[in-house]
Amino acid sequence: MLPVSRFAGLPKDAEQADHSVTHPRGFRAAGVHAGIKKKYRDLALLSSEVPCSSAAVFTTNAAAAAPVLLTRETAACDRLRAVIVNSGNANACTGKRGLGDAARMRSVTANALRLPPEEVAVCSTGVIGVPLPIDAIVGGVTRVARKASRALGAEFTTTIMTTDRFAKQGALTLALPEGEVRLGFAAKGGGMISPKMATMLCFATTDAAVPGPALQGLLTRVVDRTFNRVTVDGQQSTNDTAIMLANGASGVSLSGKSLRLFEDAFEQAMLLLALALVADGEGATKVVRLRVEGAFDQPEAEAVARAVANSPLVQAAFFGGDPNWGRIVQAVGQIVPPADGAGLKADVAFDGLPLVQRGVAVALSYDERRHLQKIMQTREIDVLVSLSRGPATTTIYFSDLTYEYVTVNSEYN
């Protein structure tokens, strides 16, 4: 099932299913242990039994990994039919050998599925700077292709995990005027989360028929409003990839109002997955929704939101249950230009409780202080920063910063 959050909800015509990327008709998936990791499954396959339209977005990091470069530059990203994914090794910063390994990974998969290589995407996630054990992967491709079935969508999800504490997946059945369509989802990510399209991968499937250009526009818009709205540590991965496959196996073609209804359901599901990435932020205990309003323009709104959300001081305060709004104000003040003869006139509220008005602390009553303590102990906290400088607004979601985050990232190899 999809993760749960008070910050996102599914439309009434969308019914959840206890399934994953193989919930839509005509998709198969599986995972095997190929030998990249010591003992866990590390090679996953997702494919469609029939041709697809597809869409993809990738990291904009200049140090993009070999599978990103290969798929982005040489795949038919508007008609992909399969994705081969390994975990445990990012195949990033591996030079010509890395590109060659990614290409071999693709060609072997294409041969196993009897597809043109350009219809296969390659994704990797894990340690940077270590060559792939490509011979082990080649052997694993044959096994995973033979094993793939509609029943193993959840296995695909768990196979792509690295430092994830829990699987991020779900499925929907959507009732539209033209008929029933299905959607499936699988994502992974914990640390290095601040997508700009963390170690973030996301795969979505549907049996609706959606033309390639419309699908690409839909995916780009939705990713910008969901995965590009979250951060754990402000770090952008070399391997970020989101891919959507639409095989039309339902016989339902989407356009006009139905396509808009489909996009709404798709967006809410993607937001739930994105929020799950934040909740799983390598030791995270809280998810904070930060809304910035009244900024001078959109760049200022975005800069203010990122300054607050990526501040270790702010994140540590939320971990400690400390409503230290001073850390938020100082982060805002780093972005907003100084006003002549006046300080920052920002308002700050936690879950609707005003803490700062026009840059001055609000004197809270005893009951309000008790209420604030309860707010700080919840797993999801809503923060509003109002600047009264203009019309621009934005929203971002971030995690707290914990002891476990430091432990995981000091020992990860």
C-alpha cells in the first residue's frame, strides 16, 4: 500500500490496491541476488509484455552516473519497455569502464527479453566510484528475466533498496468515464535527497494509453511538484531517475478531462512516495512541511525555503523537539535583503500556532506552550513563514537531523 501522510490524500475515484509496479495489466517484475551485495537481492527487472509509451527525468548533477548518461543520451525514452536496476553500486565516477558496463548490462537484458537495446533503461544505486561486478550482473540478468512475473512487484521494490528502512510502493485502481485504469509505483531513497530532475529512483507503471509527449509533460510536472519538493540533506545524487511506462493494456485511452483526473491521482501518489523518502531520511523521526508565502518573487521564495529546510540547526532542533523559531528566522534572514532602518518582518507559525509576528516573538499562554510541546512530538509538523514582501509562495518538505544520520553516513561504504 502507498505510505500515509496528512500532507497528501488520494482523490475519491482512486482505490488503493495491495500491490506495486505490476498492478497494471501486462507488467512483470522480479529481483535476484547477483552478487553485488553480500547476501541481499541486488538486481531487479521491470518489463511490459507489450510496447509502451514512456517518459523519464534524470538528475541534473554534472557528475551523473554511467547508467544515467547511457539511458538519457542513447535510449528511446519515449518508448521504453523495460528497466534493469542494480542496487549496492552506483556505477558513478567509473569512467569509460562504467559506460561500457552499463551498455553491456543493457544489451544482455535486451537479448534476454528479445527487445531492441534502446527500449531498455539502466539504473543503478549504491556506492560511488567502484566498478560494477559486471560478470556477476550478466549472470543475474538471465535469472531475473526468467523469474519475472506479475506476482513479484513487491520483490522488485525491495531489491532496489540501499539504506532504506522500509519499502516505498503502492498501487491504484482509478475509475474514469472511459473505463478503469491501474497505476503501480516503486521508489527508493533515504539519504542524499534533494532531487533536481536522491539516491532516488522512482518507477511508475500504468495500463492506460497515454501518448508519449503527453506522458513526458505529465511526468515532468508531477516530479517538479513532488520529488523536487523534498530534501533530507540538500545533497543531489548522481543517479536520480524517475521513469514512467504506459502500455495501454487496459484499452482505455486518456485525453482531456480524464487525463487531468489521471494526473491528479498520479501526483498525489507520487507525493506520498516523496514524503516517504523524507520520513525514511536515514534516521529521520519527523517530516516538516514548510510553506513560504509573501516572498518578493519565486526565486526568493525558493531560496528562503531551501535555506530553512537544509539548515542543520533547524533540522537538529526538530529532532530534539525544540520549537526554536530563532533558527528559522536566522535562516530566512540570510536570504532576504536587509531593509533600511528595519529588521526582518517575518511571521512564523507551527501547526497554525503563531510564534513570531512581524519579527517579534509572540507571548504564549501556559496552554499554548503545552500545545506547542505536543506539536513538537508529532511525526508531521506544518510550518508557515510569511514575509509580506510580495506574491510568491512555495512549499518544501524536509526531515530532522538525527544521530543515526551521522552514524549511517560515517560508516556507509
